[in-house]
Amino acid sequence: GCYVECPSTYPIGTLLYVKLGIEDFDFEADAVVRVSHPGMGMGLEFLRVPSLQRRILEEYVAELSRDPNRLRH
């Protein structure tokens, strides 16, 4: 899953279709809101992630673990 910083959040238990895109990283999956902090963000749990999308996510996380400054712009 992930935590998304956003001013408007959905209630806990809401099902979502998530599309994340950062530079050359594109990821799509179903998700459910597990934590909601109105005005701050929400924690999402990915559900039924297709194998290709799982591999994309795993490769991106591995790349970030090698270079944690990559997200700092």
C-alpha cells in the first residue's frame, strides 16, 4: 500500500482504483482506504494487484531503496 497526502480524503473502507505516475513509473491497482486523516491524507491498501503491476511496483521500491533522494526535487 501507500500513504497519499491530500487535503480531501475518503472514508475508511472506501474502494478506489488507483493510478500512480512519477517520472517513468506508472502503477494501477484496486485499493481500499485503511486510514483517513482529513486535511492530511489517507493510507491505502492495494488489492488484487496484477502480476505485471506488482513487478513494476517492486522494481520501483527497490530503486528508491538504492537512491532515497530520487523523490526529492
